[in-house]
Amino acid sequence: MASPGNTHIGSENRAIPARRFTARFSETTPRHWCGGDPFLTHFLNAYTLLVPGNEGYYIRTLKLRMPRISDPAMRVMVAQFLLQEGQHGAGHHRCWRMLEAQGYQIAGFHKPVDYFLYRILEPITPLPLRIAMVSCVEHVNAYMAHEFLGQRLLRDATPELQALFEWHFAEEIEHKHVVFDVLNSLPGRYALRLTGAVLVLPLFYLLMGAGALRFLHQDRSLWRRNTWSRVRQHLFSRDHMFRRTLKHAFNYLRPGFHPWELDDSALAREAIERHSLPEHPALRPLPHSRAA
Ligand SMILES: [Fe+2]
Ligand SMILES: [Fe+2]
């Protein structure tokens, strides 16, 4: 179990090295870049629109908490987390040009969403609850990473987009304990964790669903039979994501839960190795990424 002010057993000595994503996106990328699957493509496109704003929110939240963190190991961990997250936002933001070149109108989604989340909701949310909300989104990122990497759901994706998502997901696994451990150092941590989950889980899937539907509508794929059979396969048959998502979400609500009770660090390592091959490197180590 965690003890306030200290990192959790299972969290120590975990490497969180930041890397820069260097692959370029082509304006001729196929519209259904995720193996021809319109649903998975647009679900992940919605994620790409949410990431830059979201990761800015993590960074502002943790920077506000940093002066109150006295445990040196936790300070190093948070500093490394901030470096990784900063790179994710930048990597996904570069992808927006590709989406616009494909003819999608994206500002009508991300501008009102970002305004609501970060101009209206963020200033009225107390810092401990913000930390709990970030911890919950980080859990969602980590279990999506576990499923997408573990089931190789991106195996047929266009190489640069496969690299973008697999790199991001791998790093979500590498740092999945950081904000959870910060939350665990706060008084009232379990009540905060539950409140954060009740707020974040419906909001996350509402926004992801709305974003995906908007892309499908613009793509004229919304009412195609193929789209909905892909949704069914992803949720209920081939990938079983409905059942698996519920399991991961309920796990987070258990009082004794810790992210590293599921040790999937090998999935992260394999993905980073795949995208660091000397012949096609998509990642470059960021200097000083291990400094506090
Ligand atoms: Fe991230
Ligand atoms: Fe993260």
C-alpha cells in the first residue's frame, strides 16, 4: 500500500525517459489509416484532437502541485512525467495538419471542447480534484495502451501513425503510476479517486464518442454498414473492448488498486524497440530527460 509522501512499492526505479517523435505525416495518408477500419481510425483521430489540450492540463496541474512535493524520488518522477507528456502533445498536434489536408474540419470540435474543459471547468476545480481527474485519465490512457499494444490493434496502420500511437501508448505505460502516486500522497485520497473517476469516465467517452461520430459524419461513413460492423467487432467480438474496458474501469475503483499490479512494461519496451530500429527510427531520445 502507498504511504503518504512516498512513492509506492512497484513504482521505484522505473525508467521514464522522454523521447522526441520525429516521423513525418504525409498529406496523402489514407483516410482510413488504421488498417482500413473507419471506426478505429476516427476513434483515434478524436483522441489526437483531445491530446494536446489534455496534456497541457496535466502539465499545469502537476506543476501547481510540484512545490508541495517533498519526497525527492517523487519530484524526479513528476519531472520525467512532465517531459514525456509535453512530447505527446507536440506529436499529436503535428497530426492535425494531416487531418485538415484530408479535408476534415477539426476546429469546430476541439475549440469548444477545450474552451469548456480548460476555460470554464478547470478554474473552478480545486487542485486535489484536478489531480484525481488527471490520475483517472492516466488510468484510461494506460489501459487503452495495454489493449492497443497487447492486442496489436495498430498492426495494419500506416507506419507513421502506428509509430505515433504505439510510442505514445508505450510511454503511457512507462509513467502510469506517477499521478496515481501523487494522488495517493494527498489526504482523502480514496474519496478523491472515486470522485475523479465519476467525473472523468463518462466525460472521456462522451467526448471520444462525439469526436468519432463527427469524423464519421464528415467522412460520409456514419451510416455505412461496414462502419457499424467494425464497431461491433471492436467492442463485442474480435477485440472485446466493451468487457475489457469495464474490467479496467472497475479495477480502478478498488481501494487497494495500484497501476503496477498489472505489469505490462514488456509491451512498452517492445513498442519502443519497434520504433527505434536504426533503419526507420521514429523516436529520438531527449537529452537530460532523466534530470529532475
Ligand atoms: Fe500522454
Ligand atoms: Fe500520460
